[in-house]
Amino acid sequence: METPTLFEEETPIENAISDLSRLKVQTRIREMNDERINRQSFRETSARRHAAIARLRRRRHEADEVDHEYWLRRRNNIRLVQ
């Protein structure tokens, strides 16, 4: 098969097939997610949302603690050097 150039208007058939299969997979994933979302009730949806928010806050808090410990060690090291 010849290598395509920038000036060719038609894309090679291999690219068209891979694009089509990727589109089919993406469509199926979207359908599965839509089915799952439609199955769950509002209460389950809000519970998942609250749990995700709590996880984010916990991670942020842990990151703040690590950052605080870093600056304490840095300050103590500077004092030792002085």
C-alpha cells in the first residue's frame, strides 16, 4: 500500500476501519453508562456524588498536611544551616 500524502483527499481504508471500530466501542461505552445511570435512583446518584466530594476533600486535606510537613522540615533545615 502506498504511503498517503498531505494532498490526498481520501484517507487509507485502514484508517477508516480503525476509526469506525473506535467509534463503535465509544458508542457502546456511552450506551452502557447511560443504562447504568438510568437504572440507579436519585438517592444512589446523590450518595455517589457525596462520596466523591468527600474523597476529594480528604485527598486535598492529606495533600495540605504533606505540604505543611514539607515546609516545617524546610524551615528547620534552614535554621540548622544558619
